[in-house]
Amino acid sequence: MEPPSAPSRGTRVPWQKLLLAVSLLTFWNPPTTAQLTVESVPPDAAEGKDVLLRVHSLPGDLLGCNWFRGETVNASHNILLYVVDTQVTIPGPAHSGRETIYPNGSLLFQRVTLKDTGNYTLQTMTKNAQVEQGTGQIRVFQDLPKPIITRKISDPVENANSVVLTCEPQTQSTSYLWSVNRKSLPASARLELSLDNRTLTIHRVTRHDTGPYECETRNPASAVRSDPFTLNVLCLPVGSITGIAVGVLVVLALTVALGCLLLHTRTGRYDGISHTLILSCSRPLARRRPHTDLGFWTGYSRPPNYPLEFPVSFPLAPSSAAVDLGASFTCTLVIH
């Protein structure tokens, strides 16, 4: 019996390669089909921008793609149907005219609006009737306008007023951040932020609180910073404060004199003794010097004492009143 004829030379396969192929088939299993996924690009979009729902792991031998609004397949929510062989696109009831489907199944949204926020489902079918679906999400946020800073008091007085700064306008899903001199707000008991960080209150404002201040608005899709805002803080010089206090005491002295006059007119009593109201104010000599930062005068040269006398011809009980004006400045009203 003759041995079987060997294969022709052109079809001969070395036995070592056959052995390797058998070994690989023994230990190798075909991979399962990857699950269809949908990615939103970008994941967070500003209103008016374009968004692409990109498809990953699209099955082969594809017959068609069908996009729906929502997480389920519903004919009334159908956006677009794409037939691969004929490259025909058929719009559905949910098509707005801004959606475009690509041969790879991805769906483009142009000029998205806040109403486009939500889930979208892709359904695919292969020629062997295998159906898969995947869901993606579009998130659209307001395109933030440039914020501005407003205040309630235009020209606050140092150590007398509190200032309220507000970051305008108020928008939904927005975070507010404040900075002063291009730095984060320092830790201070005089600085108070509202619960939403939109309002900044500066208690007992000083000349060192002029700023500039900036507020920044942020949402997942955009961030915008305001123009710098500088406070105009009125810093009263010591002489002005002194003048106000002296004026108050002068009014007090005149009030006492008027009271005595009314008493004398009603009772008719008069003892013939003259009395004098003396308003005396004193403070150490102060050199006149400018405040280089704000341009205000912070001191004035004055004599140590400058009395103001008011002669009164009524019987007055001897008395006195003193007011401490700070900065070693004292005014005394004496009746004798």
C-alpha cells in the first residue's frame, strides 16, 4: 500500500506552524462585543455652543442608527433615523432642525439651548438583527454675562459706615468669588459674605479698605470676572471732628442761655449777678501734614487753648460739662 501522496509544495504547511495554530485555538476565546457608549463633547456646554454626542464601540455590519430624546426608545421622541446602506437620514417628531447625524452614529447639536439639557438614547441594528442601545447626557448652562459690582453707600465715612458690595446680576447655578488687590479675601471679622457669596459687607470701613475689589461668576461651562472696583472712603481730619464737637458744645451753651432767659421771663426773678458761659477747648500742638495716600489733611496747628465766652446776665447755678474728643483734645463748658 502506497503512502498517501504529500501535498503539493505550494500548499505544504510546516508541522511546527500547525502545532502552534492548534495551541492558540485551544486557549483563545473570541472577544465579546464591546458595549455601546455615548460621550458628550464637551461634557458641560454654554448656551449657544455646539455639542457632539460621540458614539464609541459602534457594532459592525450596521444596518441603521436611531436617536431618541430621553432614556427610552419612544417613537414620539424620535430625532433622526440613519440608514447606512443608502445614507438616508429621516427626521422624527423630536427633530428641531439643529441636529445632524454622522455615518459613525454620532449626533451633533448646533446652538444648544437650556431646553436641550437631558438624556439622549441611540439604538443601533445590525444586518443580522442584533440590536444595541446606549444613552448619553447633554448639560447646558447659561452663558454668563460680565458681572458688575454695585454698592449701597457711595462715599462711606471712615470708622462710621459699613459698605455693602453686591455682584450683579444674580444667575442660577452660579458660584460667586471675591478678591481684593488681586488676592483672596483676608480673614477679618469686619468682612462678611452672604450665604451665596454674592454680597460682601465691610463693617466699619477704613482708608485701607479702598480695594480694588473684583467679583467672579462661575458655572460648569464658563467663568467671567468683573472690572476692578475701588471704594472712595472719606477720612475726616482731626480738625473737622474737633470743629463738629465744638459746634455741638456751642449749641449746648446757647440752649442753656435760652433756658435761663425763659425762666427769668416767667418768674421775674433776677438777682443782679452776671454770669458767664465759657467754652474752653485744648489739645497739644499738632503739625499740619498731608496724608499722602488719600490726599486729606490729618492735623492742624492750633494754640493749646481757645476759649469761647458767652456773657449771660441771669442767675445760673455754677456747673460744668466736659467732652473728650480723643487724640488728647478736651472741651469744657463752665458756668460761673
